[in-house]
Amino acid sequence: MDEPGFDVVVVGGGPCGSTVSTLIAREGHRVLLLERERFPRYQIGESLLPATVHGICRLLGVSEKVEAAGFTVKRGGTFRWGASPEPWTFAFAASPRFAGPHSTALQVERMRFDQILLDNARATGVDVREEATVTSLLREGDRISGVTWHDSEGVKHQTGARFVVDASGNGSRIHTATGGTRRYSEFFRNLALFGYFRGGKRLPPPNRGNIIAAAFPSGWFWYIPLNDELTSVGAVLLPEALERVRGDRAEALQTLIGECPFIADLLDGVPRVTTGPYGEVRVRKDYSYIQDAFTAPGLVLAGDAACFIDPVFSSGVHLATYSGLLAARSINTVLAGTLTETACMEEYEARYRQEYARFHDFLVAFYDMHQDQHSYFWRAKKVTDHTGTELESFAELVGGGSSGETALTARTTAIQELSQAVQTIDGDTKQVAPDRDLLHTSLARSVTRTGIRLQLQATGDTDDTTPIRPHGLIPTTDGTHWTTPPDQAA
């Protein structure tokens, strides 16, 4: 065994691995991050949620760097979906949790975004090793005690640690060590075929940067405006249409685009990128799954290593970074000696499973194309048990804020929040895309309620002091550890 003495080994350098490693290293613990590839590297999952942009990025200290990168701003999403023949639009600003300056998210080139997060982990003190492939786990009795890995020159290493975090994604080689298997969803057994185009039409302001999702007979399309000259386009095919991918992928994608008039119009006369990292038409099996267990003694599965859900609401990076935050809290607390490993890992798994379940259960209903948008909003309220309006519930769920975590939203003063929220609402009711104005009535009814909630949030009076389950834990004020609720403290 070489290089003993690490507190934590993190496997995988994507958003999940960078998040968990940074938040643990910041507490003074020694962290080794092993990433199989050399960054920057291509990755799909380009549409972020407000919870990631204004919550996780703030916690990691990369907000200014992300803003300076000049990524496309998105205010929400536009859907050609369900029973209505007309497209409809929602804005994150419909949720009080994301009002004001927090009512936007970003469309990012993952090569650049992931590099920012990994560089930040390195600058925080994480020992980052790229082109390092983990092949197996080390054990001491029933406990995971480290990893075996090979460096870029093929040299074998064995590194011990008090905890191993598997953040290596859906291709994880070590996820089975928690016991059990991956349980694949019987409902979501789709396949994504995607490529990139040189430009393409954009929605009118203020929704120019919105992600567009358009259903068609074989499944649905995503249309992500990464910048003025680059658009990510993918077809998510239902199980009965999977044979459409056989043969030439580029030809298959172009044929499918022709079968979705809404997307075909946006790409009329626009050439596909054929060179560089965006020049390939790729396929990914986005079979949704969840692991039987997320933890074992000394081991935590985070991000896609633990579970994955259909990408229609861009939840991938949100779930990855949120699980990274939850895992960091658990490990930080155990290493500090304030609570038991069992209690901390139970809290981690309960919260991550709950967030996954909300998206999964809502998406099952969302795939019912016989409903209209108002039925989808009602379902979001039911799934999240939200006390606000149906539209607020929908915006909060798809924005990544249904967990109620204050850490996932940034805060300014109550006066600033309220002023900016009113401006955002005014803009939405006057400037929303002409095809479908869903926000006017709902937001007008809830403006007073929104102001009250924003003031409570800005002063820290939030639901973070209420556990999500009996005898559960709550985050500390700074969001980096778990603690016992005041009414349960000895």
C-alpha cells in the first residue's frame, strides 16, 4: 500500500466528485480524487437548474468563475408536450425559492463547466489525479478501506482511506460493493440519440435561452441553445422505437428531426457539427435505475453511481451535486466525531432517495401525453406536498428546490429579494413568449405570499430546522455537517 493517510478517496471528477471532495477538503481533511479521463473531456448533461447555479456553485465558491464563463442564461423551459397542440412556457421565477436573482439557470458546455469545478477542487487542497483508473476496493473485515488504481503509466497503486466515495457515474465498476443490484425502472427504458448543430432558431426574449422539449410519436426531443453558434439536439426514444437507431446514426437523427415539425422548423437549413468534440452523433442508454443500497461501511455511492432518472427535466447535474453535498455532510460529521456513521449515512440515503423519488414519480405522470399543463402542475404539487400554488410547485420541483434546502438557494437581504422578485414578475407578465402566457394569473395571485416567504428565507427562518423523517438529522447553519434538531437534543 502506498500513500497512506487519506481521509477520503473520491472516484470520479465530474460535478458530483468535485462537489463532495471540495466540501470535505475545505474542512481540513485529506482528500484524493481519482479521475479516469484527462480534463477537459466531453460530457452530456448541459442544462443546469437554479439549485446548482445559485446553491451548489455558491457553496463551492465558483459563482464568479461560472458567471465569467459567459454561459447562456435560461429562465425556464418551453414544452410542446401533452394534450395541448400549442407550446407552453414556465419560468423558475414562479417559485418563491428562486425569485429575484435566483430565478435563472444556465446552459453549459460541460467540458468548460466541469473543468471549473475540478480546478476549484484542486485549488481547495484536493489531491487530483487524472488518467487514474480505479479497478477494485480494499477491505478490512466488513469495511471498505481504500482502492486499487492504476495511474496514466499503468503503475498499480493501493491507497487506504477512512471513506471511499463512488462518484464515477453510471459506468461505475465498484457500485455493487454496497450489496444488492441496480433496479431498473420498468417505465423509463429509453435511449437517447444526440448531436450538435451550428446555430438554430431561438425563442423571443426573455426566453431566448430556454431549454425546449418537444414530444413526437417516437419519443421527445431536447433543444438546448448552448450559445449563438451551438445547439445541443437529442431524441429520447421510447422502447418501441429503439430500432430507429440502427444503421447510420447521423442519418437516423436527421430522419427523426424531420418527424418532429417543431424541432425541424428550429433547425431548418442549419448544418450539423461534424468535427471536433461536438462532431459525433452519440447514443446513450438512459435507462433509469436505483441501487438497492447507497452505502456500506466506509463506502458511499453518489450521483449516477447510486441512481439515474430520465433527463426531461435536466435533473442529472442537480442530483449529482446535491448528493455530493449530502455525502460531504455525512462524512464531515463522522470525521468530526459528533454523530455516528450509521445515523449520518441513513440521513444521506433518505434524503437522496427522496429527491430521486420526487422526480421519478412526477415524470411517470408527465409522460401521460393525454394531460394538459395544468394537470402536470397539479401533479407536481401532489408529489412534493407543496403548500403553494400548482405552478409554484412545478417550478420549485423542476428547479431543484423541492427538498426545501436553504443551501440550494443563495440569499441577499429581504428587501433586495422582494424588489427583484416584483421586477421579475412584472417582466414575466409583460414579456413572456406570445405562444403561451401561463404566468400572469398564477403569479399575480401569489405576489403577496411570495414576498412573505422571501423575507422569511432571507432571515434564515426556513424548513431546514425540521427533519424529513422521525428522528432524522438537519443540516448545520453553514450546510457542511449534520446535527440533531433542537427538540431532540439531549
